[in-house]
Amino acid sequence: MELLLTLGKAFFVGGLFCAVGQVLIDKTKLTPARILVGYVVAGVLLSALGLYQPIVDFAGAGATVPLTGFGHLLATGVQKAVTEKGFLGVLTGGLTASAAGITAAMIFGLLVALIFNPGDKS
Amino acid sequence: MSQKAAPNSKLWRNMLLAFLVGGLICTIGQGVMSWMQALGLSREDGGAITSISLIFLSALLTGFNCYDNIAKHAGAGTLVPITGFANAMVSPALEFKREGFILGVGAKMFSIAGPVILYGSAASVVYGLILAIFG
């Protein structure tokens, strides 16, 4: 029962983040690249202001899976690194925290390019 | 009457589709996350495995040309989640394979991901500097 509630909250909040993105696509001339950049930077900003952590605590993956969550990861990473290492942490924190996702996307992208051919239909 | 309402109802329809598909992707993520936490993993490690799992699924579906087909209908529902970021790397990597593995796959992979990583990192450095100086 508790799992259902957790899943439901993730569904609802994650869905809302995407619905907002859809309004941006339909109502503005923003390209997908600009929307993704906007979401990541907004995630860093909201986390810096302390506004994003409460959403993560409430919605879990509903807040961490949208790209604002990627920004949140960068911000919490730099926070932790600055606390531990001072100024060096300014440069190491963000990418250290997000290394798993970025490296996974690079390697899986390379593997897909090696295995599949453009235009392959399932 | 129905024609007059068309542009607005189209937006509502697109929003609903984005909400449902995006919500579903996040629910799958939460499923993995809850599973990892039940196995005793920390929030950080569980989150990393959740991201990796979703990125793997997205890369696989992109390879089979499925993700882009879903994206035609789901719009922001498939763009905004981390799977959309992965798709933005894998899709051009595959598409530009014919231009070779250096300037095709290697370079085009970052045509959208590059700006995302750059400006995300830049924002985190600004935040880090503020913390290091005033924190």
C-alpha cells in the first residue's frame, strides 16, 4: 500500500514536470535543446534556493527522473564537494555526482551505434 | 464549435499525453528506486542505478527506433525525463554513424547533450563559488 502511494506520487509529480514542458513546446518557440538546458539550469537554481529538495523528498523519482533532477544532482554534488574540499570542490562536485548517468549515456550510445544501423525497424 | 475549440483542445490533449507518458517513465524509475532501497542501497547509489536503468532502456528503444516513434505522440513526456536526455545522445549517434565514428558518432552525440552538460556544469560552478566564498 505504501509502495502504491510512493509510485503514485512519482507518477503525478513527474507527469506534471512533463506537462509543463509540453506547454513550453506548444506555446513558445523553444527547441527541445533549449528546453533541456532550461530544465537543468532551473534544477540547479531551485536546488540552490533550497526549493527542490522538498519536492524530491515528496515525489522521489518523480522529481529526480525529469531533467530538473539532473540539475539537482549537480547542485547537491557541488554542495557536498565544497564542504569536503573547499574551492577544488567547485570544479569537481557537479560532474562527479552526475558521472554515472553521463558515462552510461555515452557508452550505451556508442554500443547502440556499433550494433544497430540507422533506419533499422523493430 | 469543435473547430473553434481545436487549437486549445490540442494543447490539452498534448499535455495529457505528456503527463501520462512522462508520469509512467517516472513511475518505472520509482519502481527501480524502491527496489534498490529495499535491497539496502543508499539513496545516492539507488538513484544512480535508477538513472542507469532508464538510460539503458532508452538507448535500447532508440536502437530499435521505438523511442522516437513514442516521442512523436508523447512530446515533452519523452523529452523531459532522463530517458529523453539519453535519446538525445543515442539517436544522433546512430543517425550519423555513416559519417564515421569520430565526427559522426563521437561528435553528433553531443549536439544536444553538450549544451545541457555545459550550462548545467556552469550553473553548478556559480553555485559552488557562492558556497565556497560565502558559505
